[in-house]
Amino acid sequence: MTQEVPLSEVDAPSLPEAKSWLRAHLAQRRNPFNAIDEAAASRHIETLPGVDPVRWAEHWLDGAAEFAAAAEKAEVDGDRGTALENWWQAYQFAFLGRYPSPIHPAKLAAYDLARTYFARVCELEATPVERVSVPFDGREGEGDTVSLLVARPSVPGAARPPVVLMWGGIDVWKEESYARGRLLRERGFATVHIDKPGVGQSPVLAGVDAERQWDPVFDWLRSRNDLDADRVAAFGLSFGGYWATKLAHTHREQLTAAVNWGGGIHLTFQPEWQEKSRNASSYLMDLMPARARIFGGTTFADYVARCPELSLLDQGILDLKSCPLLLVNGKEDLQNASADIHLALEHGDPKTARMFPGGHMGSGPVLPTIIDWLTDRLAPLTKEGN
């Protein structure tokens, strides 16, 4: 569901502040620098002319165009590996052009181009990525398909592998979660990537029953002979962790396990927390417009009026039975309330939890810890074929 949202309530950083933030995140390889060429990204940080949407998007798209030209030349020369790496970098730079969310026409154009570049990556990967459109019986004004990226394991012998359904938050969408799924694919999992409600190509906006967008996805999984629909995990990153927790309860019969990595549950959605977190340092710009966009809004007032309805406590979800559920976050998260994990442990079935040092989503061996937990529960093939 691509949509342009008018600019509003944008507290843009100064150019020096933006460059300092970008340098620090690049050095730590933190979002939005997911798998980017460090030298090229560093050059573009230093030459960034401004943080307004037009100059921001145009600057990163200039970098994307350089890599796209190199990719096209490599294809003409028959050099598949070089073409793949350059298409990957073209996508990474275009993603930066739309970061964090396409709330302006220039950023929306960058998002469209990022998907175009990513399609070339899908075709050239050693294990090609399948793009699937699943029919969705939406309501009036909603989309009619759920778009998926299906990536098979990178280890031999995984004829019918277990599946990890993955999605990100308000800025990391299915193309970005694909990079996070590499370690899972090396363990023998297939990864299926989807946009959570209200972002990317999701057919629905966020709301109290938006988990229905996953209904046809589970039906589709059961129709596949090459994927094991009896071993399926839901894995939500950042805000997307909220939906993993909800699905662990509402769709527990379709899931073997679920992981909420940094998502809210109840406290995060209260007006008091939203007021406190509206300028979280984990975002460079446009946090509140990006949040409001998941409901189709534009302002902090739009968002804070709607987000309380997402509370899983108030919905009565937390006291339902659930599939095995892992809750993970950083202890000092200023974006989503880490205390939500403690709240969840007081309700429903017993759960597994791990708190890490640092802010939003934690620091240290977070992803390896999650993958080990999923491996124990879904038992995929390993590199050794065990």
C-alpha cells in the first residue's frame, strides 16, 4: 500500500547533526546502513547537501544510479557476480533515498526505484528469490494482494525446509528484512518476507484486526509442497515485533514459534510513552510522521489518537494461549517500552525473554541468540546436514 503523506510535524536535524548521526550509525553498521558499501556510503555522507526530502532523496539516488550503471555494464560483460553486487548497492542507496518513510513525492519515487533495483537482486542471487502475490479479500479501499519475497535456504539438502515469516517495522520493510534473514537461510530455514500493516506494499493499514492480512499467507503456505507448513515461525523486527506477539496468540495453531524483537505490546502505545518517545535518538528524522503513516495519518496527534487501540492487554490477547514466544529488546530502549516485556510475562502462557544492553533492539549477539532459539524449536538442516 504505497501512499504519499504530506509533510507535517517534521523536526529535521541540522546538516551537521545529520552527518554526525549518519557517521555513527555507519561505523556501528546500524540501521539504515544494513549491508551497504561502507566507503561509498561514507563519501555520500560527507557530500550530503541537505536533509529536506528533495535534496536527501536526490543525493542518495545519485549514488544508486552510479551502482546501477556499473551493474548494467557488468551484465553486458557477462559478469554475474559484479552485476549482483552493484544491483545490491543500487538498492541500498535507493532505500536510503526513501528513508525512513516515503512521506514526500521524492521519497516515494526513491521507494519505487528501490523495489526495481531489488527485483534485479532477486533474479541474480545464487539462490534466486521468488516474488509471490497472494490474493487478499480486502475491504473497500484496501489492496487485493499480499506481496511476498520467498528465499530458500543456502545450504544443500533442504528439500522441504521450515519457514520463518519475517517483517520489519515502520522503516525496515520486506526488502530490508531479506538481508537480516541471511543467517537463517544459512541454518537451513526458508525465509518469507512481508510488509507489516501500514507500510510498504501491505494491503491494509494498521488497526485492531489487521492481522487478517496473514490469513491468506498461511493458506498459501499450506499449498506449497516445497515448504514445511508444519514448521513455521513468525519473526517481527522493531515495531513489527508487535504483530509477531499478536500472531503468536491469534494464529498459534499455524505457528511453531514466534519472536518479538523490539516491538511494543501495551505500554508503548499509551499517550504518555508516545510523548516521551517522540524524539527518540534512534531515528534521524520524521519519526512521528512515519509512525502516523501506518494508520494513514500525518501528525503526532493522528498517531497518538489511534495507537492505544493496538494494546494487546486491552484487546484481551495477552491472556489467550500462545505458541512458544521469545521476547527480546534492549534495556534502554527509548523508542518502544522495554517494560512491555515484563508486562507480557505476567499474562497468559509462560514465555521466553532476553534483555540485552543498549537501546532499541539491543546490542551484542542479539540476532545469533534469536536464531539459536528458533533453530532449537524448528530443527532445520545445518550446514553439516544434521
